[in-house]
Amino acid sequence: KWNNSLFDFKKAIPQCLISTWCCLGVGCVQASAFEKLDKGKGAPIFCSIAFCCIGTACNRRALRKHYRIGGNYFLDLLLHSLPVYCCAAAQEYSEVKQRRDISNVNTQNQAANNIKNLQSNFRPSLSIKKASVSDSEISISLSEIDEDVKPNPLPSGRGHSSYELEESSNQLKEAPHLQPLQRMHKSVESSEPEAEQKFNKETAITPIDGEDTQVYSWKVGTAPFSFLTGETFNSNSPPPTYLPLSVLKAPKPVDSQEIMFGLQRYKKGGLVCVDEEAIKKQSGVVKEVMGQILSNLKGGGGSVGISLPVRIFEPRSTCERMVDRFSFATTILKKASQLNDPLERFKQVMAFSVSGLYLGTKQDKPFNPLLGETFQGYFPDGTEVYVEHTSHNPPIDNFDIIGDGYRMWGYYLLEGKFNWNFNTLRGEFGGTTYVYFTESQQLISYTQPKFSLGGVLSGDRTLNWEGEFEFKDNLNNFYGSIRIGDDKHKWLKKKNMQRDDFVGKIWEYNYSIKKQVKELATVEGSWLRDFKVVQNNSEQTLWKLDESTPQRHLPVDNPLPSDWRYREDLIWLYKGNLNYAANWKQKLELRQRQERELRKK
């Protein structure tokens, strides 16, 4: 009867609901405790198996009752489920033991060589503590920063001064103190010393041996600025030649149709992917990842070492891609710096925050930066751009934009999670962005909206920004709020509101008692269309798609060795060799984990 019941779907499936929900509980526990599993703690796996035990026993009891078979619930729990529990516990114990053994071996055999290589080959893979530049030398001293230390980008100085990071016990949303430093770049008038002239030429763009122009060497393991300096040569992952400046500085698109290639307006608002090639590249990713997990479990390795396939990535790092959203800084913020009215500058900052959202929409995923990875660039008008990946877990990227009459800085903390059916990924860029106008000394801060990626498993591949983000000016007592997707507060009586539409308001605000004093203006529009302000029955358009042209950023000629352009996995992906890119990606991720363990000691 037990065997027959398994094939009697009409009767058996309704009885399996409890077991099904318990299996979902397993997934929830595993997902929420991923870091604990990675550290070798067995409690989450025991809780997960407990769900399976209870679910299996409940399922057996339901079937036994349906077919009127005698038995006991607790006896079913012991006889049918407890062996599975014991096997899982034994497997977890073996896995933890193997992780610790591997960690000990790596620490003993590789730690000394790795540290020696990092010391002998200048590679600022940690945050910059202090920098001073003269005409004859460049000296940079490093201080070790723990991944769990939450850096804050708020400088105490003003104007164009650089700044120093200090550890703080404050939470991320609070602003630790930063001390101003000298600028990290030389003046145009300064003479260039002979010691620096040899670095002005493009490095490692041609091979030193062999005839393959894409391979730097068939004898040496890495190119000069590799994160894995000192690595022995491996024919499965040869070092690539670096990308020349002609490639790195290739013009980026400025037309919205080119920027959002493969995307169209969705019937409900937002964007939907219509690029069949991009959809095909992303198909089967879940199956591949599950295959890696099962393969690792079979070998006792657990979920450590799982790597996403490189075909779903674009050959750019998050450190460089995040600057896309700042492409209107040279027009909107520069214009705002020339205005006399602080309320008008406040409006311009709100328009700027919306203007770059469409530039941050793309199906291909950027590479996660390595700890200490940087990007140095500039906009055509001379505006300087600095980005550094300052924390790996949680992932935090600090940025500093120094423009004509303004300065913008802050950090993005990327967070995301799937909804209940694992078909929609929702995330947000935590952190605060600050805009400071040099002449007026007005400081405005704002947060970022959330994003939504639909159709992960099935259905239309949709992309959209959603949720509420706020703006503050404590000095002038201004407060603004924008909500994308729906008018939760019923600020405007607007019918048929699309998901990309937004509404908002600007108030005079008393920050001492946290209360709105009076309404100053209303904002509305769409991040795919325009940004309008309505004040005193007068409507003003501050930004409009395709009428306002973004100014795209460019990389500097001679960046720090920690720049993203020297990553082998990114270079090989750009050159089209997915096998070499995947091998380098795994090697870099392995070194990241090894160094993370070293920092814990």
C-alpha cells in the first residue's frame, strides 16, 4: 500500500503539503544562514534537517491515516527520518573538518609567500589610509581594514581636499569622521620626475614571449599589476595582455536607445528585456549552480567555492559601472552650483538623482570588485572620479566626485533578496550620497531607490526602480521625498500610474522636532521620461530624456595598480575567451577567501 500510495497523485499530493512547506523551510534556513555555513558552523544544517524530519513524519502520518494503517507518529519520525538526520550531521562534520584542514594547509604553506609578494610588489588591495604627493615622489602608506568595519565617506574638509578613512563604531547610516588630506594627483604645472616617466607608457599591452598577442607570457604566471602577483604559470589560465587605452577610452553611447539596448518599455511600466541573446545566456544558470553545489557536496566541499558562470557578466567591474549613474553631474550639478537660490539648488539635486537611473539598467551583471579594487576616471570637463571597494561582506563601494563648484561623495551598500517564489529579485543600494556646493557651502544628502528584477525563473524579464528615497538639507530646513511606482501617500490624484512614474514633494522642515512646516513644491515625472517641478501653479522641467545629453566618464591613463582594468577575468571576458575568464575568476575568488581567513587571525 505504501508503494501504491506514492503513485496515487490525486490522493497523495494533498497529503504532502506539510512536507512541501517544511522543504521550503529548509531553503529559507539555508539561505539566511549562508555565512554561518561558510564559517563551518553546523547549527543551520541541523535546523534544516529538523524541518525535513518533521515534514516527513507528518506526511507519513497523513498517508497512514488515509489508508487506515496502524502506527505511531513519533515512531515514524525515528524510523524514517532520524537516519537522514544522522547522515546529514555526519556529512556536515566531515565538511567542517575538511574546511579547517584546508585552511590550515593554506595558512602554513601560502600565507608567508602571499604576504611577501604583496609587500615586495606594490599592490594597495586595502583601503588608502593616507596619501601625499610631491613633484618628485609618490608615497602611499596602507593600513589594514577589516571587512566588517563600515567606512563612511563624509569628509570634514571642503572643496577639493582628499580625505582619510577612520574606523568608527557608528552604524553605516551614521557619518564617521574623515580628516582632509592633500589631493592625490599632481598639478598640471609640476614637472614630471624621471622616476615616473617610465610608467606613463601603456603597460603589458604586448606579449613578452610567444606569438599570441592576447597572451602576455607563456612562461610568467601574471602580468605586472596582477592581484595574484607571484602565481606560477598555468596553461589553463595564461596571463592576458592588458587592454590598451584605445579600447578603455572607446566612446560610450549617449542616446537612450543605445544605452538601453535590448530593453523596451513594459506595458505596466519600467523595462522588459527583448534581447533573445541576453536571455539565452542567462538561461540555465540555476541548474549550473545547483550542479556545482551537488558536485561539491559529493566531494565534501559544501557550498564554498560556488561561482556564477562568466557568460552572464559584462567585462566591467561594479566600481566602474556605478559611475554611469553620475553622467549628468557635469550638467545638472554644475548648473546648480551657479544658482543663488538654495531651494533651486535643492530641486536640481533631486532632478540629478532621477536623471541617471536609466543609465543603471542593464541585463548583464558587472563583476563583483575585489577588496581594495579601485577606479580612477574623469568626465570631459575635467571632473575627477574616484571609487574604491572598501568592504567585501557586506559589499560597499565608496566614491568621490570632484567637479567645478561642487563635490559629491558617499557609498553604496548593495543588498538583495528573492521574493517568496524566487522569481523576482529585489534589492537596494544602501548608504547616503552627499552633494556639497563649494561657494554657498550648501550640503544636501539623499538616499537611493530600490530596484526590482522580475522573471528570474520564468515570465518576462523586467527591470524597474521602485520605492521611496528622501532628500535632506539641514542648514536650509528643506526636506524632499520621491516615491516611484505608486502614490502611497496620495500626494497627487493621478490615474493609471505606471511603475516607472514617480511623485514627490518638497517641504520646509523643522529638523529639531522632525515635523513638516509647509509644502513648498510638488515633483512628478518618470525616470524613463522627465522630471518636473510644480510650484505656485508654475511647472518647470529640469530634466528630459534625450533632450539632456549625458556626459560619459573616461578612465585615467595611469591609475593605481589596484584598478579594475588589470583583472585577468575581466580582460579575458572582453577578449571573448570564456574558459580562461572562468578559470581566472575562480582563482581570484579563492585568493579572496584565503586572505579573508588570514585577516580573521
